[in-house]
Amino acid sequence: MSRSKAMHVRVITFNVWNVEGDSRRHQIINRELRRLKPDLLALQEVIQTREKASLDTIVDGLDMHITHQQDVQAFQPPYSDRCGGTAIATRWPHRVVEVLDPRIPQAPDVPWATLAAVVNLGDVGSLLFIATTAAWRPAAEVARERHAVAISDLDARHRQDLPTLIAGDLNAEPDAASIRFLTGRQSLEGRSVCYYDAWEIAGIGTGKTWTGVNPNALAGAERIIGQRNYHRRFDYVLVGSWDAHPKGRAEIQSAECVLDRPVDGIWPSDHYGVMVDIDVRPNAKAG
């Protein structure tokens, strides 16, 4: 058996916290992303309007192919002018194949669409990259459950030979039903799937991405949760399983928090980012 050549892919997911806080944050985020050099980038809460083109600042000089949800969505959801939307950036050309509107009666104030894009990695093959954000209210797990099922259906409609990558702010801890469903620990609506949680496999540290250690998150925790001592892992990179992708492999090498400390005294966001290094390859063939 010959072993197929792997391609190294660096994935970063980061909630940029719209335009709250210090006006210099977006320049700091850009500086850090230039240093980290992602190949696939999922951004949440990105405001991109004529008056506030924050995406332009965040991705400046990254030399990536960029899509914001407003570029491909037929309408502008309520609250998106102040809460932003989803954006993806890829080192290689991508093609958006579907935009998913996550709003349901239990979560009408979720303006962040889910973007599914096919990314062609050349001789290695193609993969589906899904950038997403789930309902934010603590009591909205039913909406997050339905969202998780919808994402798995989205993947089934468009998946490629290489394993699907899902990246985003899922607003749920690993033991929540929505995450348990996505990671193969329980079924929902009579269905089951399995994606590998990159942090669980190769994470360094606690992985808490929304924590009161960060003063930006502390303000939100006091307002939304009513607690100061609040530390959660809400941000994920998930990798499609072998049985859904018999023709490809994606081996998780490392996972770590990034943009997780102040730069020049300024915290980049209220979330930390998650950076995952993955080796992807077609399955070995007889040689």
C-alpha cells in the first residue's frame, strides 16, 4: 500500500465581537491573523456595511478568498446591522454552495447565517468548510439542537471526499445535547452523526473560550449570566468522521486557543479563537 501525500491545513475560528469595545481591536485581530497565517478562517459577528466595513480591516493583507454572508444571502436578517454576520476566508478558491438561515421561533434574534463552501485543495481533493454560529441565549438549547441537526443535513447534501470541517461559535459546552449530537454521543430527532472535536483530541490547556478572565467576556457574563466566575468552551473545530468520508482522511495534529491575551493592553474580543492544525489526504491506494 502506498501512503498518499498529506497537505497541512491550519483552521482558525474566531468571534470578532462586532464593533464593541476598543476601536483598535480590529487592527489587532488583523495583526495576529497575519502572524498565525490560517488557511481556512471562520469569523463570527462580523459587521460589514457601508458605514462599518470591519471585515476589510480584519482580513487586510491575508491574501485569502473572502465571503461574507451578505455577499450571498438574499436578504439582511434583523439585528445584523449591529450584531454582524458570518464570514469565511480560504487560502484556496472556494465556492459557497448553501447559506443556512438558523432563525426559528425559539431563536428569532440570531442574524448569523451558516455558510457552506467547497474548497478545492488541488491534487489532494476538495472538502466542505462550514462556518457557523448557534443561538446565543443560555436557555435556547432547543434551537441549538435543531441547528446541529440542520448542519449535519447541510453536510450530507454537499460533503466532498475529504472530511468536512465545521468551525464556529456554537454557544454550548461539550456536554450540551447539541454538541453531544455532533460528536456522536447521542441522537436527536431519530438521527445520529459523528464529528471529531479537535480540542478533545489534541487540545492544549482548558480550551475555555468565553471566560471572565477576559474583561470583555466578564462584562457579558455579568449582564447575560449574572455571574462573574463563568468560564465556558463555546468555540469549536469539528472534523468529519472516517465512515462519512471513506475516500479521505483528516488527522488532527494540534489545537490551541489564540487571540487569548491583551495586545498593547487591548483584548482582541470577548471570545478567544481556536486554531487547529490538520493533515488532510486522500486515502492510501494500492501501489
